[in-house]
Amino acid sequence: AVDGEEFIDDLGRDNGIEAVVLPGETEAELAFTGASLDVEDDPVVLDIGGGSTEVMRRLDNGEVRAVSLEIGASRATERWLRSDPPTPREIANVYQEAQWAFKRIGFTFSAGGSLVTAAAETADEAAKRRLVGVAGTVTTLACLDAGLQEYDAEVLHLRTLTLEGVRGLVEHLGSLTVKERAALPCMQRGRAPVIVGGAVILLAAMETLGYEELTVSERDLLDGLVLRAASEPSRTGPTVPT
């Protein structure tokens, strides 16, 4: 925003706190730390947003590698899904765009990928890598897959969402109108119009990067911030990031 810096300064002054804008690298590291907090092994974290999708993992040197792809649930819906319900061709267009985006990063973030070579990894190393999904698209799909009548974060946290389950959700949700999707349990207000686009992006991610399963996480950037604050006791006063 044109007045972004002024807004942040006013926010901090009005609330008596230190308000800062996190650099992209810091945001990615904190989001990864939060999402992978109670996930074992070597997770690849997938965050499907409205306008973009972020993919993150920690490299061998400890650095968090994050890539932002210009495809998200809202953006894909606006670009491709014009019918209600969407046509198979429209859904295929979302899938193809998402597939193209994930193919570009597959070497680093795939189920058996590596910054060196996939062939250099042992079978055990490849088997340890798991895909972890965060944010509304993933948690809503997990809620529908679980058959819950209302959202329950404790039930969904660390729940497994299979590739076959995601395929079924894409097919089912894609056959419904926006009004019909809005009436489903677990569907937050405003998510029904974009959930098909988000589900297709998730399907493309799993198929393109080679994951048969995804672990759902309710943890995110805020959990990473708490961990950072706990590890830096010398810091005084709360910080509100944006």
C-alpha cells in the first residue's frame, strides 16, 4: 500500500506495541517452523492462499527455502471457473496451470527431490519426506473428508488426507453449484466460490510432486512467532507482525 509504512507506525503507536512488517524470508521461516512443529522427519509445507501458493522446506544447511507461485484458490477461480457448476474444461484449465507451476519447483520439493540429485538420496531419505498442508483450503477439504458436521481443529490437526480422497473431493465439489457447496458442513462463509479452485491446486500439487498423502496442520506463522519469542527472552514488549 502507498501508506503502508505510515499505517504500521500508527498501528504500533495506537496500541503501545512494536509493529513490524516481516521480510518474506523471515515469514517463510516462521511459517515453516510453526507448521512443522509437531511433524517428524523432513516436511515440505504447502500453503494454498487466495492469490498465491507457498511451498517451503528446510535445506541441509538449515536454511528455509520458500517459493511463492502465482496461483491461488481465488485467482484460479477468477481466471478459469466461470460456470456454476464449473465445466470439466474449466477445471482442467486450473489443473494445467497449477501443474505447470509445480513442475517448475519439483526438483526441490518433490517426494523424492533434492537440491543435489534425486538419485543421490537413499530410499529412506525419500520415504521420510512428507507433505504438510496448512490454511483454509486444506483444512476445509480435510473436514469434508472426515465427514464432520462442524469444524473441529483438534480432530483435523495431523489428520491424513490421501491423494485418492482429494481426487474424490475435486469430483464431488466440482459437480455442485456455489449454493450447494455453501450448504455443506465445514464450509466457511465466502469459501464456497473458491474451494473447487483450491482443491484442484492441491490435487495438482500432490500428483505433480509425487505425494500419495498429505498431513493436515493447524499450526502456522503464529506458532512460529511464539517459538521465536520464547527463544528470545531478551526482547521486551509484544510484536505484531503483518
